[in-house]
Amino acid sequence: MHIPDAMISPATCAVAGAAMAPAWWYSARRLRLDLDTRQAPFLAMASAFCFVLQMFNVPVIGGTTAHPVGSVMVAILLGPWAAIMAASVALLVQALFFGDGGVLAWGANSFTMALGMPLVGYAAYRAVAAGRCSARRRAVAAFVAGYLGANIAALLTAIILGIQPAVSHDAAGRALYFPFDLRVTVPALVIPHLAVVGLIEGAITAFALRFAHAGGLVGTEGSTDAGSRVNLKPGWVTLALLVAMAPLGLLATGEAWGEWDQATLSKMAGYTPSMGARVEQQGWKGFNLLPDYNAERGPAAYIASGLAGGAVALLLGLGIAAAVGRRRGPPPDDGPTPPSGGGASGTGKLPEWLLADQGSDDPPVAERRRGADFLERSLTGISGAAADTLRLEEWSRIAGPVQALDPRAKVIGLGVLLVGCACARSWASVAAMAALVVALSLLSGAPPLRIWARAGLGTVMFSAAGILPAAFSLDRTAPALLVLLHDPYLSITAHGLSYVALAGTRVLLCLVGVSVVVSCTRWQLLLRGLGALGAPRSLTVVLEMTYRYTAVILATLQEMLTARRSRTPGTTPAGRGRQYLGAVAAVLIWKSLQLTDDIHAAMVSRGWRGEFVTGEPLRLAPMDWAWLAGVGGATAVSLLLGAQT
């Protein structure tokens, strides 16, 4: 039931996309107001569910195939706005990575399967299952909703395809894109859906709703309860079973009606639509990494494609849920309702004079914009920075082999390690340095996965922009793994990907080495090591005092924001939050200047006359020499292996 982008005109794509734009915007707005953060994983799972479910092809009348969609089921469980987003995400993943439908036709496919289908199905379900009803009636309502939703989607698809000969044709009357009019498309699509596909969609919707109730995914009213905890375990099990059963979709032979290539379409119509053939040859088909889900390679490749697509849809759904979701507090207590009166606006509501802020021009607390609390975000960021600093201090006090090394040996060894990683030119030399870095992270006593995760994030943030362009090529003669554009030419080459992987690994190893050495050494000892190796003493002392009093200023800032937050009811508007943070910055500058005078007076009172005194002299132990020998040997091996390539 997908519409290929070579079958419809650019004007049709533009109109469908324009029709979907307000639907996407309104859905995001409604989800921001209604979606609970405990339901956010459910929305992501719904996106993956819609993607995987569409891999099941079923034979229909005429020797063609069709597939269920699942958007009506999502509308019943999470509401129609969540269904619009979930189904749109699934269709986007199919268009970008699997060549299913096409990127240009994403708006048209979303209009039929992500807008018309869930809205009609949800309305039908609410009409049949009005009010409190039995489980059997809810199942019947779900079946009717799925049946009507599938047929509405088929009718909309038939109309979009059937109007193409009228809106896009040449002087001779031949269609430029899809050659069959409404007299052909409506019966060809609607009749199979009335007879087969609608029944399957309805049965799947009813069964999914019953399973969701039995597994604790939803409450008793047929939709998720925002105040209750959502049990996602049955959903994960169902998703895994669907992926495992995906090869059943290979049993149905034949193509879906209308999803033909230009050669098949030419045989059926008797001529080749000129613009459709041009779009098929030169139009951008997305990344098309796994065309047709690798169905020709067998069930294993089909399952792998389903896993990959489901994972991408799941991640996109989580991103959308994180962007539009909001955290709610516990459900209100159903206690006794206070009597109205005394200026109250209604039973059980606060009086208007209490809702209004008498001392400022800000809107009432109930009308302030959600998600705009700068104070909350600032406090969270400061707390996170303080927690990271405390965690690094704890790691440096672990009784581990790396912590016991002399700071001078650490600094020298780190410099040699960075030289070895930066000069590695082959995978063999990178492997030699990787063995050293892995051993270093394991001996540190700190959580190795956390260290590698932090370093991996730094690699992506600071080096991706400079490394990734090397994977692309403008040379038509270079062997291409994936051609992205034909005119102008742009492709991804194997040599470019190999270079990106090699360079990214080198950056990752450097960051892991620095992270281990710095996090496993107390800041004062690290600066002493730098000073012993010739760094200016004034520089090391300034760095030490900067590190120490940064923590003091952070604590002061946290106290100021906490005091302000405790005196501010409700949510702080965005404009007022920015003004307050600007004032806080000015106050912090004044406090830091005052703190400078206090620190100088304290140092002078303790006998400081401009000379910095260090602690006891450092001594190199046998373990330090072993560390230096190991780093030097690994670097030498890396340089030798790199020179042989």
C-alpha cells in the first residue's frame, strides 16, 4: 500500500507534505501536553512495532500482496496523535534505508497510513466502545476500527494514484507518472482490502488490544493511563517475536498493487511514463542501505533487516518522545473537595487571586509555559558537573596500579602513548596501541565501560566533523559502496570508510588514555608531576587554584539557584529565567573578585612572599619504570608496524 515516488508528481508530493505538516506540528504539540515520560518508551516501541509489522506480506485477490500497518492499534492505546508520529517514523525509516515508498512520497504515504488510517480507526473505536464496556465489546470495537482504518487508507491511496493521469500528462494525453485512473485504482485497491486486508488488520488490532490488557500494558479503558506505570515487558517480547517471525512475509509471492518498477508498469500500460522513468533513474532514493529488506538473500538477511530497521525506528521514536514528552507528578489525591466561595473560580480549584502573581507582570502560574524553567535546568547541570567532579576524585583514590604510579611517570607515559596513537598508520599498529590502552583502563580500577563511553562521546563530538567527510568521494572512477547522488556525483567508498574508522579509532584511543591518566590521578599530584618535568611553577599553582576554587564557585552558584528556586512557586518563565541568570553571572564575577582578595590576604598571613613551595620530592619506583618500558615498547612496535605499510 506504499506509494512509490516515481508514481506521483512533485506537485502531489508537495501538497501531501503540506497537508501533513500541520498534522505533525499539532501532534507534537498535543504529545508535549499529554504524553507522560513513563509512556515515552511505549511511543518508541510503537514506532518499531509499526515498522516490523509492515514486513508481513499477505496474498490478496489478483495475485498481489499487501501488509498490515498497525497505526490504528497505536491510536487506540496511545491516542491518535501518538499514532501519527509513530507511523510517520516507521514510514520515514522505510523510505530512507529500505527504498520502500521513497523519500519524496513520504508525505503522501504518511497522509494515507499515518493520518487518515489512525484518525478514522480511532473515531470508529470510540463510537463502538463508548463509555465503560466489557472486554468483548472493546475487542469488537478494535476489530471494526482496524477494518475501517485499513480500507480508508486503501481508498486514499487509490485516489492519490488515480488522479495522476489527470494532473500530469503530456500533449498526447499520456500520463507522465501513473497511467491508470480512478476507474482502475479504486476497485484494484479497495476490493482486496474489503475482502482480505481489512479483516487481517482488524484481527491484529483486536488481538493486540486483548494482549495489551492481559499483559498489563494498558488499563481497563483501552488506553494507557498517564498516572500508572506502564509495563513494557510484554511489548518487548511481542516485538522480538514479530522480528523472529518476519520471514513469514517471504511466503507471499507477488508485488503489492501499484508498487511496480517502470519496466513492469510499461508492460501493463503499453507505454513508459516519461517523468516517472526519469524519477526512478535520477531521483534520490534515500540511503537505500538494505533495498527490499534483503529479501532475496533469505530469511536470515530478512530478520537482520527487520532488527536494523526496528532499532532505527525505536531510536527515532525515543528521540521524538524525549523532545515532546514531559514529566508529570503523581496523580492528584481524590480527597474531599473544598467548598467554592471566597473568590474561587469553581469547585476544587484555587481562587483566582491565589493563581495570579500580584507582584509582577508575569502570567499566572497555571498559564506559564511548560518546559521553560531555566532554574531547574541550571540546577541540574550544576549538580551533574559536581557529581562528575566528585566521581573523578573518588576514582583517583582507588588503590589501583595506575593510581600508584609516580605522576611524572604518568605524564611522560601519557605523552609517549599519544605519540604512538597519533602516528599509527595501519590496523596492526592501532591494535598494538589498543592492547595497551585496554590494559590501562582495566588496571585503573575505574569502571572501564564508563571511561570508554565518555571517550566515545568525545570522539563523536570533537572529531566527527573533520573525519566523516573523508568517507565521501566525487570521483566517478573510484569503487563506490553506495552512490548517494548521480548528478552531481557523490558516493561512499570503501577506502574512505576504512580511513574514517582508522582515524576515529586513533582519536578514541588517545581520549581513553588521557581520561584514564587524568581521572586516576589527584589534581595536585598531576600538577606536581608537570612542575617536576619543567612546567613553570606559577602556571601549575594557578591551575591548581583554578581547579579548587571552580568547585567553590560552583557550590556558591548552586546555593544561589536553590534559594531562588525555593522562593519561586510554579514554573519560571523563560524570559524571567534568562534575566535572573544574567544577574547571577554579574554577582558571581563580584564574588570571585572578593574571593581573590580574601585568598591573597590569607596566603600573605601564612608567610607567602611570592615563592611557591612544593611538597616532598617524588621518587620513581620499579613499577614506574615498568610502565614507561611498556608504553615505550608498544609505541615502538606501533611505529615499526606503521613504517612497514
